[in-house]
Amino acid sequence: MSPSYDVIVIGLGGMGSAAAHHLSARGARVLGLEKFGPVHSRGSSHGGSRVTRQSYFEDPAYVPLLLRAYELYEELARATGREIAILSGGVMVGRPESRTVAGSLRSARQWDLPHQMLDAKEIRRRFPTLAPADDEVALYEEKAGLLRPENTVAAHLQLATRQGAELHFEEPMRRWEPYRDGVRVHTAENTYTAAQLVICPGAWAPQLLTDIGVPFTIERQVMYWFRPTGGIGPFRPENHPIYVWEDAAGVQVYGFPAIDGPDGGAKVAFFRRGRVTTPETIDRTVHEDEVRAMADHMSRCIPDLPGSFLKAAACMYSNTPDEHFVIARHPAHAESVTVACGFSGHGFKFVPVVGEILADLALTGSTAHPIGLFDPARLAAAPARGARP
């Protein structure tokens, strides 16, 4: 007889680990299946840091979810004793009309979020590491900062295991099918049944969710670490904020304080400027011309940052055409399957609240959280979004 559970969770990265925690915390019998080992570096939940912010330029509709995510991150840190968030403060920098600045200001005003608007002179005074042009401004948000992705995934797995979830690593799903009043899941090792299935496929969405009508694009994203000229002192969290910086051409970069000691450097990356790839063909080698392009760009706005190159790493964005998420009951199997995917390079800050939403959907069929923006039906006829070269 096949082992049976209340819920099977496919994928135990950021979203899947959070789902396993929230489901098991509610008393569900949970099986989690992961293609790789725990807290692996093959997907989108690694790299030491992720930006978190509340004045959300992507859409004000995200703000209520962010407010709840902040509460859940605090709970996660208390429950596990792990460092989850470092709220260093953050600046969204660009010309006043840029999406980064204008969009952030719109969300801050709509939701009455604490913030300050800084002109170029004030940015330089407050944060001497930054060198904005005279026509650039910034929205400063004290509650912005960074998240530790590996610690976050490990903490959710820790709690899920403590609560009785059964987590299988190095055991990828081969296929699933409707079965009686639920689903049946096949792996190379066994066949499992459950009343509910939650699929959190990350960059494997195009392979595992071909039937939801969403044209995903997988993008290779590179993260870089540099040792600043003069050392990391001015770049520590008490001195240097997280930032998202949009130049006059619309190119965005994002970066972090130095959080890993003298040899850890400071991390920076372009935002959505990668090449289309697949999980099987991604080039994980970072090339000299890529490092040079990153250093050249940063030298114009943070002159001391690209002092010397330390390392780089590749990960993957799973993009939807409109860069909004997909979180919903499966269009063709709404009675037993829930999906969470297409987080388009800005999803990690939502990990704990997405886990809560997935538990709601799997166990009750609905959620009180506002997720109308994430219905896959909006994308059924949309073309895939091509990544920029």
C-alpha cells in the first residue's frame, strides 16, 4: 500500500520549506520531496542575502503581504534562534520619475509607511559610500534590510521536522496524477498518496507545470562580491544601507552592506539583466567580462565598492510575463492541487507569508490574504517575457 499523507509538498526551497512548516504546524501529515539536498545552491534560495523592503515599487498590492511577512520572520527567528533579518535601512535611488523611486513612493503613501525623501546632497551626507548624480533622489525606508536565505530555509525545515513533517531529500518527483479524492505522486523510490498536493517548483516550473497556461521564462542571474577600497568598515550595516538603484537608462542594480566579515566583501547584482536558460543548461561559470561590466557600473555610483573582486555565483529567476507571482489552486485540479511559482526575482521576502497562504489553500481551499493579483488566468494568453541581454 502506498504511504498516505494529508499533504505532499514538492520542492523544499524557500516557498516549499515554508509551506511544510505552516502545514505541519496546523497538524497536517506532511511529506516533503526535494530534488536536491537540504538548503542547496542549485535554485533560487542561496547567496547569503536577499533584499527586504515594504515601500514596494512593483505594486502597492504587495504591501499587506509584506507586513505579514515581517511578523512571521520575527516569529521564525525567535522559534529557531537563527539570524533571519538584518534591518539596516534601505534606499530606493533614481530620478524622481523612475519606477524605483516613484513606485516606492506610491506604495509608501498609499499604505502610510514610514519613509523619508532625500535629495542627492542628503543622500551623500547620510551615506558617504553612495555617490548619486545631482538629479537623483532616494526614498529611505528604515525597515528595509536583508534576509538570510539559507538560514530562512533551514529554519523552516527545522520547524517542519520538529512538528512531524517527513522530509525526503535527493528524491525528485517523477510524475503525479489525480487519484481517488486526492493525488498520487511517483518517485524513483516509492509511490505516495495524499489528499492535497502543493507544488513549489522554482525554476523547474516550465517542466512541472506545463498545464497551467503560464509562459515562464527562466533567467540566469549573477551575484557578485567585491572587497571595497579601504575595507568594509564604511560598508557595515550600521553605515551602509541596502539599495535598489535605477539609472537614467532604466538599468537597476541592488546591493547590500558587508555582513560576513573582512573577507566577505559586499554583494551587488544587476536586477533582471540576465540570459534565458534552463536548470539543466545554466552556465554557472561567471566570466571576466561580466565581472568587468558589474564593476564598471558600480564605480559610477559607489566608487569604493569594486575595489577588488572576490567571488560570484549564479542563480535563477523564474519570470512571468508581467513579473507578478503565481499563487493559486491549479486551474485544472482545483480540488486537490495548489501551485506557487513565477516569483520573478523578487519573491524571497514573501517566503513565510506564502507558506501561510499555501497552507490556507491546501487545507481550506481559500485564504484571507489578498492574492487576486497572482491568479494564473491573467497570463493564459500572454507571451513569455524575454530576458534582457
